[in-house]
Amino acid sequence: MGNKKNKNKQKRQLKKIKTKSKPGQIKLLKKLENSGKNVVIEPTGAVRMSDVLQDFAKPLLIESITDSEIKDAVKFSILVWNASLVPSPKKKEVIETFIKQLSTPENIESVKSYIDMLLKRKKDKFLNINRAIVDCQFSGSGKNLRFDVASNL
């Protein structure tokens, strides 16, 4: 019974969001709804993870010029953000896997440097925010490029 109540609440929230949201938000919400995920739109008292991610990724975003570079910076930042949430014994292993998968012999030191910088940034600025980012949707392009984030609670 509670599940049906949640589904009805989700539908009402989605309908309300559709009237004031950007196309990327709507696409992300539909994607999550179709996957059977329980979607809560802007939970009371919770920070907006898209704002948190934008701030977290700022050092990389400043260096990014093209849409492709911005998207790559955001995706990379999401990987590091989520890796930062892994319990300590496994965290090093997860990060080593990222380094192997995301680097070449020419850029391995840069990749490590960016990961270290973002992990420090997470610890220094976002220590109390421990929500995993489960999806990200990009919309628009150029000056109108935006991203919407879905996270757990």
C-alpha cells in the first residue's frame, strides 16, 4: 500500500516538475521513473546535488572549453565523487581501477593529480554530503549546456 502511495506521489511530483522544468530534467526523471526507481524531487532540507557537483567539479570546469570537455569533466568528477564514498579499505582499489581505465602512459600523472585534487576537495568542502550520484543528464549546448543530477538520499 505504501508503495502505491509513493508511486502516486511521484506522478504528482513529475507532473508539477514538467510545468516548470527544463527538458533535461524531464528526460532524467522519466528515465529514472521507467527504471522503477523511487524518485523524490528536491527533498526537503537536502542540497541540490547538481549545484554540489558543479561546485565540486569547478577546477576542472574552469579548464574546459568545449561541450565535450565539460561533459568529460563532469563525468570524471562524478566517478571521483562516488569513489570518495567507498569505505576506506576498498577506496584505494576503486581509485587504482579508475587510474588504469582512464589513463594512458602519457597522462597517468595528470589523472592521478586530478583525482587527488578532487578527493581533497571532497574532504575539505563537502565532507558532510554523502549522497551517491546515480545518474546525470546533459541538455543544451554552448552557453546553454546544463546538467541535471539524480542522487540517492
